[in-house]
Amino acid sequence: MRPADYATAEVARSPQDYRRNATMLMISTLTIMSGATISASLPGIAARFADVDNVALLSRLVLTLPAAFIALFSPAAGFVVDRFGRKPLLLASLVLFTLAGASGLFADTLPGLLVGRAVLGIAIGGIMTATTALVGDFFQGAARDRYMGLQQAFVGIGGTIFLTGGGFLAEVHWRGPFLIYAVAILLLPAAIAFLPEPRRAPTKGVAEGQGRLCGRGVTLLALLFAAAIINMIAFYMIPTQLPFYLAHLGFAAPSLAGTAIGAGQLVGVVSALAFAPVRRRLGIMGVFGLGFVSAGLSFLLLSYAQSYAGVLLAMAVSGVCMGTIMPNFAAAAMVLAPPALRGRISGLLVASIFAGQFLSPVVSQPLISASGFEAAYAVVGAIVLVIGIAAFAARLLWRDNGAVVSGRHA
């Protein structure tokens, strides 16, 4: 029984399928913004460990260190789910997510806090790799686009609730947001009961010729992974730097940071629900253009913001990017991935996304130190805006050259 023999299922037709899909959607709420749940606690963490050398950088690494371990371990997770199946790794990762995430409630040293965050990263990598592969197994074509848009909407809902709630809990105590991670354990019974291993095709012939990538596919995947890294370097300047930028502007309450980031997530929910029709109209490259242009504009707006309302407007524009570009990365990867390699390609995509998250403060902190928050957001916004314009240009130039570029058959 080789994972290469996984068959592609159709859209949900039975109560079991709906329960399966609902469970996957709820698990999705734990993933992409889970590291940012403690964003509003960063100033409190920096104050608590003020006597530690390089606390300005290390306090931000509390937020982004999970991303480094996701990036390091997701390729291995991809191999595991292709070799041994999706469900075992997913269940183990849910348990680890709960324990590691909530460890911040008790860790009383900065190294101890960082260790817990590193283990959390391993858990998130397992969850995201397994769930992305499951989407490739259970859906195809337009049904996959619809599900990925709905999945991103649930990610946005989770981000809105967790980030806004984290902001208010951080006002009680900086440890408060770590309590949110404990909710993952509530999803374990549903995952056990309702998530099957994908069915496998009865013959080996289905896998013949579907377990390898051509040179063009490798090139497109490399470009996709590079774009994912760049996108997340830029995007994660919001949760890692916005609380400090708001304090710089005179809005120091942690709840204001959580609310602003949550506002972007809320717009992302609406954008994600529109992903499938937008994808049909614009194609893969067009959606990338839309995402990068909206991200660039949001950063430029943020660089000129002088009021809290201006920050909220910038965050709302950033939600357009988050709601459309993230499902587009996954959709493009699944178009390019042979069935036998879905797990490994999912793992590499997850690794690329979170490598960008980890690199974000490494890139942005020196830029902010040298030029200030406003100039840093303006520079990054301009770079991302140019990438978005280039993606639109590529779509216009290549739209008749293949399904992967135009998205007509993807």
C-alpha cells in the first residue's frame, strides 16, 4: 500500500465527508497565525526579560522562532506523510501543539520560552503539511479552489479571534495569550473520529508517470517557493513590528495591536471566501498580482499613518493579500504536485512560508534600526508592489502559454 496510490476524491457528497471537511477546517484555524497569537505580549516579554542581552531581537524571536523549526522540519514531515500516512502525524502534532504552545504559561526564563516555541514550530509543521496533503487527496479542480478559499477564511476567523483575544489577555498578563493554544486538544477527538486516511486506487497503474516532476515543474515550484518566502518576510512585519510601531505612534495598549491585526484577518476572511471566483477570473498569476499589490499598498499606507484609523485602514488592505495569496500558494503547489509527491511538496511549501516568517525580523529589525518604522514599511511596500505589478505583467504576457500560468484548467 504505497502513498503513491492515493486517489483523488471528489467534493463532499455524504455526511461523513462534511464531518471530515468541518474537522479539517477547524484544525486549519490553528496554523498560519498561531505564532502571532502572542504578538501583543511582545512588549511585556521584552520588559520581563529586560536584563537579557539583545532582548529587542530575542523578544521578537519568541514570535518567529516557531517559523524556523517549521521550515526545518516540514520537509521531513512531508516525507513522513507520504511514507506512513497523513493521520498519525496529524494526531501527534495536535497533542504536541497543545503542550508546547501552552508551555509559555509556566516557562520563567527566556531560553525556556524559546524552547517551547521551537517545539511548537515542529507541531505546526506537522499539522500544516498533513492538512495540505489531505486537501490534495480529497479535492480536485474547482472543488479544491472552493475548499482552499473556505480554509483560508477559517484561518482568518481563527486569526481574528486568537489575535484579538490575545491582545486582551496580554493586558491582563503577558502570559495570558499562551492559554489560547490549549484549545487544540479539543479538536483531537474529532480528528480521531472523522479524518480517514485517503482512499487508495486499486491499481498501481494510476501512479505510473505521476511520481516525478519535469524540468518546467521544478522551475515553477522553485519560483513558487521563493515567492512564498518573500511574501512572508513582508507580511510578518505586521505581527512582529506593529505593536512597537503603534507604541511609537502613541497607541501602546496591547489590545489596540491585537484589534488592528485582527481587523486585517477579518478582511482576509471575506477575501478568502471570494478566492475561487477570483481565481477563475484572474488565474494563478493574476491572484499573485492582486495579493502582492494589495500588500504593497497596505505597507505604503502604514508608512504614512499618523492615527489609529490610518493603521486600521492599512490593515484592512493587507487582509486582501492574506485572504487570496495564501490559498493561491497551496492551489498552485497542488496543481504542480504529482500525487505520489503531494506530502513532500506540501512540506516544502510550508517550509518556504515559515522560512519567510523567521527571516522577517532578521531582515526588518536592522532596517527599522537604521531608518525608522515609517521608512522600513515604505521600502518593503515598494518592493512588494513591484513584484505584484510584475506578476500582473507575467499573466498578460503568458496567459495563453499554459494552465499553470493562466489558471484556466488548474
